[in-house]
Amino acid sequence: MAQRSGKGRPLLVIGGSTLALVVCCGLAWWQWQRFESANGTLQNLGYVLQWPLFGLAPAYMFWRFRKLRQREAERPAEPEPIPAPPPRPVAVVEPDDDDDELAAYNRYLADLNARANQESR
């Protein structure tokens, strides 16, 4: 399958955007005529203001996609590696043997921790 050059694509998008703008301006003109008629409402006036914006949307999208593609091309290919954080210091707590109740509680917590580590393996 032969690759097509990218020269025709922007012209196609520009032509489609121009066609969308012309059609939407025609619809805005039609809504303006309906607004000026005897049974015209404010809704018709709202459409008069809304249709040109719809017509400009494809051109805006084309412009925005080109800007995003240029921004992506300007970025460096390889992001800089994030250094690993330094290891956290381990605090060593000396058991206080003066308090028997506290020592028993600490042994109980150590036993619970050991059981949890065995179950998670």
C-alpha cells in the first residue's frame, strides 16, 4: 500500500472548514429571515448567533490539533529520569523493661505483626 503525501490533507481540511462556515452562515441567514418574519421568536435570534460559531468549530479544531502536534514535536524524546528518594532511616526503639504491662503489650503487637506477614505470603 503506497503512502500518500501529507500535502493534500491540510487542503482538504481547509476546504471542509470553509464549506462548513459557508453552510452555517447560510443557516444563520435563514434563521435571521425567520426572526424578522411575523412569527419569528427570540429562539430564531439565538440560532442566528449560534450557527456561525458552529461553522467556525472545524477550523478551530484543525488549528488546535496543529498546535498540539507542534507542542508534542518540541518535547524531548526521553523524559529525564526521576531520582529515587533516599531510604528512610529506621528508628530503633529500645524496649523499656521497667514496665511489665508495656512490654507484654509490645510482645502482643509484634506477634500480631508476625502473623499478618505470614498470612500475606
